[in-house]
Amino acid sequence: MIAPGAAAPRAELLGERGEAVAVPRPGALAAIVFFRGDWCPWCNGQLAQLARDEELAAAGLELVAVSVDSPARNRATRIRLRLPFPLLSDPDGAGAIVPYGTWDEDDRISRPAAVVVDPEGVVRYAQLGASYADRAGPAELLAAAEGCR
């Protein structure tokens, strides 16, 4: 997994209509959440928890979530879970999942992880789940964002 202090890899991932989306967006304070897929109940729970956290929404942290799921599948998941942030597709993992060090070679998906990148493009927080249920929550992302101000 990428370490805090490293330069964040820049990637062009697919938005829900297949358009290219820069991750992280240059100049933004960003949280990138890597999830296994829409079929994973722990992933859905984490995404919903992040979406409903009022402090996280007010912190100015740009949140995106990344998986190998297709753009259409991500769109359906975003709508179903009522997520206010984009779900981006990295179909083969080469765009962001592998460069950030979250790739699970056996299952060919991302392991659960979260990264906070400051506006200068430096990783300030990195968490890789030890299991499918080990995930960063709003408190961890908020603390990392506060350290960037």
C-alpha cells in the first residue's frame, strides 16, 4: 500500500457515463475509498455511512470511491445507495488500484482501503483493510483532512 508522504499516483478513471475522471483532482483535498464491488455488503455499508456523515460533507473533502465495477454498475449503486459522491471504474485495476497498492491478485478486485491526498498531491493518510470488514470510517478521514489544513 502507498505510504503517507508519497506522491499520490494520478489516474484517469471512468465515470458513470464512461467519461474520463482525474483522480485525485489536481488542487483538491481528496479522499479515495477503494471498495471490492457492489455485491459486497460491507462495501455498501461503508459507502452509505460515508454518504450520511454530516461532518464529512461539511469538511471540504472531495470523496470518490473506486472499484473494478463497470460505469453502469457504479451508477446503479450510487443511485440505489443515494450517494452524493462519484463511484469510479478501474476495470483492470491498472489506473489507481494497482498503483495505490490495494489490488487483490487472487480475486482480481481492490481490497478495502482509503487514502487522503492533500491539495499538493501528497498522501497524508493511507489505510488498507486487513480483511473485508476492516475499513476506514468518517472519523479517520476527517482527522486526516484536518491534518492537511
